[in-house]
Amino acid sequence: MLVFWNPIRDHKMSISFTHRDGEYDAMQLHSVERPGNLRIILEDNHFSYLYEYEESQLFPSDEVYTVVRTPEHMRTGLMEGYFEILEEEGITDKFWPFFKVKHSSLLTWTRNAVDIHMPKEKKPNHHVYITVDEVIEVIADRDPKVTIQKIDK
């Protein structure tokens, strides 16, 4: 079940459901990198969004357990209730790409797969990033650090 998540509270999204002249108004996946920290970089027509799951020196057992990239059209079951959630949040004319998942089957699968690395007392999050082409899902112990930069055109 999707749950609204706003990791960019001080930033106003400008992605609408309509096509603009000369621009495709959508969130695009720029890259997913894992040189140490997991880094997800998304872009819209005006901004670049870096979501970085930093390795914790203070809590070395905090983990990123799973990263899944799936074509957007294959995750329709996950997207159930999308428009109703946005309506509840007062977002009726804009696209919103950030969610968390409650009662996550991916989290259950991950917990079984990684076994001793995710003790039952850990309560990791299931983050969802929706782009025009893909759904990126992350199971991690904490929320990412977010950096937003204006794109010079």
C-alpha cells in the first residue's frame, strides 16, 4: 500500500500531467550508483534531485538491503490508489514521484533473503521513486539525504 512521502519539504515540484511545448514534463531517472553510498539521481525539466543513502560511521549496521529497478508499466499493482493519495494531499494537477510502502511484500521477501542481517527489531523503510519509465524501490534502514540543484539550460 502506497503512502505519501515528501523528502523535499522546502522545494515545490513543477511536474504537471500536461505536455508543454518543446518539453516532456516528467521525472527522469538519470542514474543509480553504488560506489559505496547508494545514490539515485532524478531530473525534471528544471532540477536535479540526488537521493543519497550514506553509509553510517556511527551506525555501521544501518543498511541498504535491496534496490530494485522495474519498468513502470510492470508495477501497476504497486500504483493502486496513486491518484486518491495525491488527492488526499491536495495534489490534483501535479505529478508526485515519492512514496513509501506499508505492508510491503518486497520488504517481507528481503527480510527472508538477508536473514540474519535484518533482525526482527529492525524496521526498515520501503521507498519508491516513480519516473516516466521506471519504478525504483529501496529497502533501507533510514531515509536518504536529499540534494536539489537547478539545471542550467
